[in-house]
Amino acid sequence: ITDSVMAEQLALSWTQVCRILQEELFQGNAFHQSDTHIVIMMGASGELAKRKIYPTIWWLFRDGLLPENTFTVGYACSRLTVADIRKQSEPFLKATAEEELKLEDFFTRNSYVAGQTVTKNIHESCMSQAGWNRIIVEKPFGRDLRSSERLSNHISSLFHEDQIYCIDHYLGKEMVQNLMVLRFANRIFDSIRNWDHIACVILTFKEPHGTEGHGGYFDEFGIIRDVMQSHLLQMLCLVAMEKPASTNSDDVHDEKVRVLKCISGVQANNVVLGQYVGNPEREGKATKGYQDDPRLPHGSTTATFAAAVLYMENERWDGVPFILRCSKALNERKAEVRLQFRDVASNIFRQQCRRNELVIRVQPHEAVYIKMMTKKLGMFFNPEESELDLTYGNTYKNERLLLDVFCRSQMYFLCSDELREAWRIFTPLLHRMEQQKPQPIPYMYGS
């Protein structure tokens, strides 16, 4: 559910959904209602559903992590069938030939209904009276502070706080979740994370592809709303927050909110904006720039690159710049957190030493490593940079967050206070950009 489909006038076709739920809920003589899970998926015809949500539910079902009686009701405006949904999702399901029978079984538990908007009818007609209910809301959560609060108030008027799961899929990544363990289970890491030791913290999100295929959506939101205000700000919270009283979701949320409240609004002179142009020296999509997309308004000034510096007004991080960088159409795919330590005092090695760095790479190839100086082999005291590498050998699958919903854990989801503070930080900048339309700096696709 996104704010773009949120309204109070709702379609009568939701009676179809309710009938399907009743039929599936009570079929079979030995049926136990407490063992049943029903997933209602809004926007089931879209890119997110076919690439992420249907595959995730399938993987959980395939691996035996869901109850046997788990059913999925797809819902969207498009007139589709379950066969259509299966066809568009199959390239992303990664089912082997041996799993074909189980995949067939999975889709027999799927149904699809076409209709319009939704939230009130979920509340009035589709809530379980004997079990539990969870509402997962996908970002973007509004466009600014006002629209986000309007969306939050609307959902809160229909559902309880413990039923609402605002999802940022980046919080499901293993290395993002590992930030808490690295900080609070290792004294050597947490005791040196402060203004006395850290020169700056750099949070980076890079993608090698442009906005091909979803330029119309992207142009409405831009890179700050799409990545910086969500993914990077959540990573910042995990890096900067104080130790929570426990790993209980409420305690973790409280500390993240305290971090955000220490950050004042982004200053325009601390922001750089860019937009990619075509690269004639490369082939394929890289030859086209952002504005070559015919679905975009002529002369769009929407940023596809943004760098911003945030400062935290608290004792631990006073004066330390947090540099957030995110971009489309660069030279590689990478997301990482990099803590740069202050320069060595009284350097006796003729200024040959580089700053130490603690790097947490989120993607690709999750890793933690420390960049440090060691002596070169040979007769002289010549330092060189080397790495203490704690690279992870395995990556983890994407179904963690959805499984957390089934297990009723809200630790890696956003609370309403987090959303409010995050939008408070960026809304003045976003409004200024919309009013003044600053011209972004052009950069080459793949640079």
C-alpha cells in the first residue's frame, strides 16, 4: 500500500476478496483456523510484487517456513488471472525442475481480484476476529512531512500500532542488522565511536543502472526520497545510536528516534545534486541520459545523484560530519558504511600514513574490514596500507523481513516517530528544491 493509492472511497469488489477468504478459511473437515495465514497483496501486478514479494512468499513456502495452510490473495487494478501472475513472476522464482510440483501446489493457493482502493475495506471486511492481523506498508511513506503524517494518521485510525509494519527492505540485509552486534557486542568497536576518534562517517549507495523502466515513478520522487531519506538514514541510525536497553523493538526504536531528533534540517549549502547524461563511449542503455526517457517532463531537474552532510548535536558525535551519498548510473553496485578515524598525531613516518577506516559493506559480498597501516617488507620503516578482512562467506536471502512479520517481530521495521523525524530532516530541503528547481550537475553514465 502506498500513499498514491490511499483514499477513503473504496470499491465494492472487496466483497469478492472476503468471499475468497471465507471459502479458503473453512475448507476441509480437519481445518484449524489458528494454523492459517492469508496474505493480501496490494499492487500484485507491479514490479515489486513479481520481482520480490511473490518470490519471497514462494521461497518461504518451499523451505517449509510457512504453515501448510497459507494463501495469497493478489489485488490490483489490472485485469489479470493467477496464470498471468505466475507467468510474470516465474523468471524471479528460481524454481528447479525438482521443485515444479511444489511450485504448482504453491500457485493453487493463490487467487487474484481486480479492484480499486483498499484500506477501509480491509479494516471493515477482512480482519481476522480469532487470529492476528498485520499490515505491511511499503515506502515511500508520503512525499514530505505533511503527507507522511496524513498517511500515518489515516492508517493509525484503522489499525493498532502493533499491527502496522512500515517496511524498508534495506533493514532486512544481513550486514545492516549486523551493525548492532558489531557495535554492542564488541568493546573495541563501540568505545572508539565518538568525536574524539572519528573524523567522519561516510554512507554510500551506488547503482550501476539508471532509471530505465521506471523513470515516470522516479521523477516524482527523486534520489533523496527514494534512497537517502530512507535507506541511508536508517543505516545512519544504526551506526550512531546509543545502546538500547534490550533488543526489544520498542527499545531499539526509542534509540533510533533519539538519534534523529539530534539532527537538524539539511542545509542547502551542504548538498550536491547531479543528473546522469548519456555516455557515447559505452554501449546499450549507457548511451542514453536521464532526460532521454520520453515519459519524463521536458527539462526535468530531478536529481539522480545526491550527496549531503548531516551533523548530530549530541555528546558522542558533536562536530563529526555524516556524509550521505547515493546515485544511479555509476560505475558499480555498492552500499557501505565507512568510518574514517582521525589522523595519527605527531606522524614520525614523513606523512606517509593514511587514515584508519572501519568499513561495513552491505552489498555486494557482505564484509567487515579495517584499513590500517603496517610495515612494508624490507630494510626500512616504510608503512603501507593493509586490511584486516572479516569478509562473510555467505549471503543471506531476502525473506527475513516477511518472516519477521509472521513471527510478529517489529525490530527491523520503522515506527511512526522515526518516519516523522526523518521527514522533518529532509522536508525543508525537498520543498526548496521543488520551488527553486536547482540545475543538477551532469555526470556521465557509468562514471
